Amino acid sequence: MTDANAHKVTDVLPEPTPPPAAGNGERQVPEISTGVSEIVRRWKREDLVKRGCLILHGLALVFSLIAFIVMASNTHGDWKDFDKYEEYRYVLAIAILSSIYTGFQVLRQIQELSTGKESFSRQRLALIGFVGDQVVAYMLLSAASSAVPLTNRMRENNDNIFTDSSVAAISMEFLAFFALAVSALISGHKLSNKSYI
């Protein structure tokens, strides 16, 4: 009777299925490798965007500092003193403000890249970056464009070191504006995608 029961048990068990053929030696798991490659690709893209924003803020910092230093040292006596012109004082004030803002952003981004920890939530960082970049960029554009007519009038009569220094400071503010404008576009893209890279 035990032999008959043993025979019935083996009849009930299913036959083992052979493993799938491996074709030409490649693995047969496209779902897993595709998912992993997508994640790795996203990490690389996020890292590239973070480093790109750091470079843009670094450029804006350098341009703002140059504008600040050139305008602050633009004192050559008599009428050739930046402090006697409201437009040039505005250029200097915005260069200082831009240097402080971009310096803070560069330090924050370096700290985040080196430690891997964010100081605020991704959503808050994206919003701060977008609003801050927009405000400072437009202030740079406003200051630089307000000083252009005065400088052009001065250059018609006298083309000297004072006007050349003024042009250099104004040019640096325009370049800082372009760097922050591109950074604001990237921040806006992050906000609109809600990926909070």
C-alpha cells in the first residue's frame, strides 16, 4: 500500500520546466537593466545640472566682484569720481548685492556637492534659486542699463580712464546678468518639471 501511495504522489507533482534559452549569450532581463540604466542616467543628469548651476553662479560671482572692484576704484579726482554720479553708485550697490547673493549660492552649492546633504528641501531650494536669480539678474540689468546713457554722453566728450573703467564695470554687470538669467531658466525648468533636482 505504501508503494501505491508513493506512485500517486509522483503522478501529482508537475514536471520541472527547463530554463529559457539564452540566445546569443545575452541576459534575458531587459526590464531590470533598462530601469537601472534610466536611474543612472537621471543621476548623471542631476549631477550635471547641479554642477552647471554652480558654474553659472561662480561666473556671476566673478563678474559681480570685478564690477564692484572696478567701480569702487574708479576715482580719478575732480569730475572723474564715480561717487558724484547716482547711476554709478547704483551700479556699485547692485554689484555688492549680487556678489553677496552669488557668493552665498556658491558656498551653499559647494557644501551640498561635497557633503551630499541639502540645507533645505529640494522644493524650497528650487524656489529660492529661481526667485533669487530672477531678482538679482533684473537688478543687475537695471543698474547696468541705467549707467549706459551717462557713460555714452561722457565718452562723446572725453574718452579717458574714468569712462573706460565705467564701461568695464557695466560690461561685467551685463555678463553677471546673463549668467544669472541662464541659472534662473534652469531653476524655472526644475520648478516646472517638479523634479526638484
